Amino acid sequence: MVDFAVPEEVQLICRGLRSFLEREVKPLEERYKRYLEDERARLDEEGRLVPEFKAALDRVRRRSAELGYYAMHMPTEVGGGGVSRVGMVYAFKEVFRHGFGLNVAVLAGPEGPSPLLLGLKAPQREKFLKPLMRGEATTCFALTEPEAGSDLKNLQTRAEKRGSYYVLNGMKTFITNAADADFAQVFAVTDPKRYKEHGYEGVTAFVVERDAPGYKVGKINRSLLDDGAQAELIFENCKVPAEHVIGQEGRGFYAAMSWIGIGRLNIAAMCLGLGEYLLKRSVEYAQTRTAFGRPIGKHQHIRGMLAESAAELSAAEQLVLHAAWKFDRGDPIVKESAMAKWFCTQMLFRLADRAVQVHGGMGVMKELPFERIFRFARVLRIVEGTDEIQKETIAKSLGL
Ligand SMILES: Cc1cc2nc3c(=O)[nH]c(=O)nc-3n(C[C@H](O)[C@H](O)[C@H](O)COP(=O)(O)OP(=O)(O)OC[C@H]3O[C@@H](n4cnc5c(N)ncnc54)[C@H](O)[C@@H]3O)c2cc1C
């Protein structure tokens, strides 16, 4: 039975997060306002984050880890909080209803601890996972290549076993946090014959340290957000110890997919929080801004837009919670996570567009966060599987 009551422990986490955001994150956002209002101020000439802004994000991440929030999605056996997926939906919502500032560093994303790393053997888990859990190190999830984005049957990166090492050759692109990561989780073909025959087998996941010989950060990918977050990774005869294999050799693709399912739910939950933030700010503006002698919220077109936003947001929430609830029961959520990711990113895109419209000229000004969230919402329809790939997954589940 689906239970709509928010569990008490989740309410406690949300209250704690709210207080952390108010007491500690908000004052920092005030201090770093100039970076938050204009992304260009955050970047150096090469497109990398300037040290001062990076330090602000690091500070929020570490403090969140100290308070037990950053790694709360990880199992208790490795020092995490063991929080359920339903709990994480509420946590993401709580963090992102705060807006789009330094709060982005409160909960772990691709730079943080992921269940994928539980596939490491005990000594490597200790070495790589522990500093991530404390927010002291960061990582990245390196799957996409110039010729393999949606089409993951076309990976070109190869890893060849030579004694106690693998030798990696290839290139990854658009990798979030690649420029700063202390180590990367890299997916490479180890059995080309099996990969060619079966598509998803013969791929292995590795931990590759930043200082490994032959590991190079390529160019920064300048995007619509221009936030210095994505970069290329290049491997040239890069030597990786055999004990750095994550999980089973040749099964890396399946491990990647299970993590991507969770990533899709996280994005969907983030959209709920940002959607709530946009709606609240838009309603406030519609109540106070006047045109033609009355608040704009009394004009039918504006009322209609905000009513649609409220209904779509509510529908999105039910979809995400249902998927998370199924996950917590141990059910497969391939279809549900695709539906949640597709619907919620579409929903956020529409809500952001309306928030811009309701704010008129101010909506596109950098002083307000709406144009930036609008750009972010556009990007979310591409990452962790495009709109079309989500719909492909849903269509397959219909037997098409
Ligand atoms: C901001 C950002 C952050 C990212 N972070 C990471 C990261 O941390 N790690 C990582 O590994 N990757 C990351 N990526 C890469 C991302 O996962 C890919 O960009 C995405 O999967 C799409 O792949 P592509 O860019 O190669 O587009 P393509 O696969 O070339 O797609 C081009 C178009 O064709 C459509 N298309 C493709 N196949 C089909 C099909 N079968 N049916 C219908 N339409 C189809 C797509 O939907 C799209 O519209 C990131 C990308 C961005 C933009």
C-alpha cells in the first residue's frame, strides 16, 4: 500500500536541512552574491572555476558531510545515513526549494559517493569511498564519449590487461567535475568481441586516479550554463592497477545503469524542489506587481499559467514518490525512473519558462535567478539520458 504520510525521520531530516540552509548556506550566498548572479565571474580564462568560488562550494559540501547530510543516501555499513529513496526525494526537494545557489553542493551528485563504488574490494573502498563520504575528495562518472552518448554500444575506450595492470586508451567528454576530480570512475571495453556481440557486456568500470600515468584532463566543455562543470578526460596508455576494477570485469555497463536509474530519480526530485521555488516566487510577484490597475495575478493569462504550474508540479511529485517507493520495496524501476525523469524535467522547463514570463523584463535579467534556472532546466532534458531516450525506455516497456 502506498502511504502518503511523510515518515517522521524524513520530516526530521528536512527540518535539519532547512535550518542548515537558513543558518549557514544563506549567509555564504550573500557573501558570494556576485558569483551567483553572473556565472562569468566564476570562471577563469580557460573556463575553470575560480579558486574562491570553488572554495565556497567545497565548504558547503564538507559542512553538509559533517552534519551527516551529504552521504546520507549511502548504506550505514560504510558510514552513510541509510536514508531510503523516498527519504532522498524529500531531501532533494527540501534542498532545491531553497533555490539555485550554493545549496547545489549540499547533497551528493556525480562528484560524490555513489553506490557504484560499493563494488570495490574493502581496501580500495576504504581508500576511495571514505574521503568522498567526508566531502574531502571528489570524483566523476566518466561514461560518455564523443561517439557514444545515447548510443552506449559504441564506446571506443579500451582497457587491456597486462599482468597486474590494465592499460587504458581513449577519451571521455562532457564529464561533470572532470577538471577537479581526485579520481574518475571510467567505463572501458575490456572484451571487444563480447561487446560487439552483446552490446552491453564486455565493459568494465575502473577507478582511475588523477595522478595515474597517462591520465589527462582535456578541454573544458563550455555549455549553456557556462559553469565550468564539464570537461574531457584523455587516457593515453594509462596504467590502472587490477584491484581498481569496480565490481565484476565485463559487467560494468549493468553497474552503470543501476546508478543511472538513481541519478534519474535524483534529477526528478531536484526538479520538484526547483519547481516549488519557481512557483512560490512567481505567485509572490503576481500578488505584488501591478499592471492596468491591479496585481498581475488578477489577470486571467497570468492566473492560468500559475494554476497550470501548480497542477503539473503536484502530478510530478506523485510520479517521483511512486518510483522511489517501488525502489525501496526492491522492485525494478527502469520504466518508472524514465517516466519520472522525462516528466519532471519537462515540467521544470515549462515552470521556468512561465516564471520568466510572469516576471516580464525582470525575468530575463541576471539579478534574478529565473533565466539561469530556465537554462539549467533546458540542460536537464539532455543529461542522464535525453527526453527521447527516456521515451524509448517507456515505449519498450509497452512492448513496442
Ligand atoms: C551538462 C552535461 C553534463 C553531463 N555530465 C555527464 C557525466 O557526468 N558523465 C557522463 O558520462 N556523461 C555526461 N554527460 C553526457 C550526456 O549523458 C550525453 O550528452 C547524453 O547522454 C546525450 O548524448 P549525446 O550528447 O552524445 O547526444 P546523441 O546521443 O548524439 O543524441 C543526439 C540527439 O539524437 C537523439 N537520439 C539518439 N538516439 C536516439 C534514439 N534511439 N531514438 C530517438 N532519438 C535518439 C537524442 O535524444 C538527441 O536528441 C553530460 C552532458 C551534459 C550536457
